[in-house]
Amino acid sequence: MNDGQRYIFPSPPIDSSVKLSEVVSALSYALDITEGQPEGHAVRTCMIGMRIGEEIGLDHQQCSALFYALLLKDLGCSSNAAKVCYLFGADDQMVKHGFKFTDWQSTLKSVPYILRSVAPRGTVSDRIRRFIAVAVSGSRGARELVQIRCERGALIARDLGLPDDAVQAIRNLDEHWNGKGHPDGLRRTEIPLLARILSIAQTAEVFVMRYGLVAARRVVRDRRRTWFDPDLVTAFESICDDTAFWMTVLSDDVQSHVARCEPSELVLRVDDPMIDRICRAFAQVV
């Protein structure tokens, strides 16, 4: 063998019977970590969101876009990690985890969250300084953090080849019905429908997992017309009494169930180019 010459062993082609949903749902566990959530957050959110989509009668194309948007909603979460750490003087995953439980439109609720989150291991003066910095940055600072994440997530989703409805859902995940969300302050039906579903589904999931379904239902109802589309709140409440569904959502093998949520008419399968795109996308996440 000549100098510099080497044998190349090409990888076997990807089995085309492998569903894209199986690959993406497994990788979504990495996104849960970047968002400071327990493992399975994305797949549980997906099941809740898809059930809401079924309740309101989405068509197959919309359901397919919603399915992948729900699983990959946190694609951009690692992009603002350094800025969150710098601003709060704390582990970004801890800060993000608490953020999910906070109604940051309410000063009475956001101030205690900030006090708990800033410089947890710092001195009193460190914590006061960090608190003032976060308070001064206010809505502008929050908007910047969300914008970094949402725009990055949408860009990666587009690179993956997701449909535009899914890309826009990921970008507008944190918009609120009353126009006080981020990054653009969209209100009501200016917010893409799929983004509105993502928002309510992820909030319901974190409260269900931490406090139970009764508490989650109360939070969703309380945020009707402020955070959430009132029609989607009605749809969510209509599924709250389906015990079998919630047992599946809360089961240890929830990942084995989520693939069934993908519209059977539009099941996507992986090939070599798709695997390459997925690898490039998740390389940007980590």
C-alpha cells in the first residue's frame, strides 16, 4: 500500500424501513437536556399537542408538520446557554427549568423566580447585583434570549428540510395570545396555529409532570386569553378526562407510543441524505 493510501469501507445504505419519527423521537431526549427538562419532555409534549390537533380537526399535512415541530421545538435552546449563564450567574439548565413554571407576564410571579435563580452560590452582594442586572434588562433582555433561541431553532429546522409550517411553529413557540410574548409580540391569529398548539402543549406537559393533571388544567385555564388561544384551551380541557390517554403519556415507555401519533398517510422514512442532515442539525445543537 502506497504512503497515504488507505482502504475505505463504505457504510451500508440505511434501511428505508426505518421511520424518521423513531430517529427524531430518540434524539429529542438530547433536546430535553438543553432545555433543562426531564427526559421524555418532547415526546410527551408531542402526544399532548397531537391530541389537541386531532380535537380541532387538523388535516394530514398540518398534523405531519405539527408532529415534527413538537418533537423538535427545542432545537435552538442551546444557542442562548452562554448568555443565560452570564446574565443569571447560574447553570442555564436550572434557569430554563424554572422559567417553564413562571408566568413572566406577572411581576409578582417573575420577581420570586429571578430571586431564586440568580447566582445561587454567590454572596448576597453577588445576588443583588445579578438581580438588578436581570431586572434592568427586563422585557428587552427576555426578548433577546427568546429571539436567539427561536431564530436558531427555526434555522436548524429549515436545514433539516421540515415544512415551513413546522419551521414557523418553532420560531413562534413563545408568542402569546395577548401579544406580550416573544420574539415579535404577535397576537391572536397573527401567531401561526401550530405555534399556538406547541405553546399550550409544552406548558401542560411540564405542569402535569411536576404537579399533576388537575394543576396543569388549572394553569392552562388561568392563562386562557393571555398566553393561550381560548379555542385551544377548550380543546385541551376536552381531553383532560381521557384517563387512558394520560396513562399512556405518563408511562415509562412513552417513546414507543409517540410514533403512532404521526399521520399514517404521511409517514416519513429515513435515507442516507436525511441521516446526514440530521447529523449536521444536531451537531449545531451540541
